[in-house]
Amino acid sequence: MDASELLLSLLVLTPVTEWRSVSETSRTACTDMTRFSYKLMEGEAFYFVPSIFDYSDLPNDNVTWYKVRPEMEIITSDENQKVHSHGAALLLLNVSAEDSGDYMAKESVASGKCFNYPLKIDVFNKTSGEDVTFGPINNSDLTKRIPCPDNVNKTCVTFKGRFTWYKGTDLLHGEHKDDLFVFEATKQHEDIYTCVCTWTHYQHT
């Protein structure tokens, strides 16, 4: 790997639940939209809003979140719960392997139509060896720009969180922006760079 291939991985430190069954027909009658998929590490937190919705225009009372099991089960809106919804937003705090699986947001609109926004989450432990990086930074510039992934960036902005960065396991002191710049990159700069967003939600950090 040359100096143009600096790796970026993501770790989000932040802060299932009460379920109710609903008919499977409520799922199949709707239009399925693009499916998103994320890999998480145990202990992280996760905040997700389907891209069609504006983060600044929450909550959306027309949206209901489900955990997809043999039966569709509504996710609670109780913000004291480890997994809960807030309108169009889904929050998972301190994720564990049991949180892996398929989720779905259902939007019902005034015309009577409805739309499904599927989401796949896989949770791994630190000894799994699973690659959860976002891939290499492929450019030939001497200065490398490493962006914090968009979903994490939006989460930090929404919750007024704080960015920190790591090179391998080493904290990069003074780096608290959503972009990290590596100037005059050489072989010694090759590593996995981790963007960490710390935010607080209902006294959970």
C-alpha cells in the first residue's frame, strides 16, 4: 500500500425494547426504497435517518420503525430504551450482537400510499476480525483529506457532539473537526484512522 492509500475506519461513541406485532401485509403493500447496510462494533451507538428525510425536520409523525423478525414488530418511541425511534430517526445505544438484523421505517402519506425504508445492521465484537473500515483514501495528492463519514458527521451536527481522531490506537491531540488532513503524507503515515463522535442523548454518552 503506498502513501495514497491511507485507510479510514469509523468508531462512533455515543449513547431492545418494547415491541408490538403488526400484520405482514402492512409491509408488502408498500413500495420498497433503497436498502442501507451498516457494520457496527459492540459498544457503539448508531443514529440513522433515511436520506429522503431532512435531519432538521424531525420528528416525522408519518414514520414508524420496525424490527423485521418473522413478525414485524414496532420499535418503541420511549427515549429511555436502548433501541428506540424518534419520528424518522432510529437510535441504537450501546449496541450488542442481539441488535444485528433487519430494520424498516414505514412512511404513510396523505394519498394513502406508503413507502418502506429498509436497513441492515451487523454488529461485531473487536475480536471478530471483521473489516469495518470505509476503505482506502485513493488520491495522489501530497496532502490527504480524510472525511468523517457522512452519517456520522450528520449525527455529530444534530446532537452537537465532539469529534476526535485516532491514528491506529493513538489519539491525535487537537483534532476536533469533521475532516482530518495529513500533510506531506509518507509511508509512515499509513494506518487506520478512526473518527470518533461523542454525543449525549437522554444522559447517555
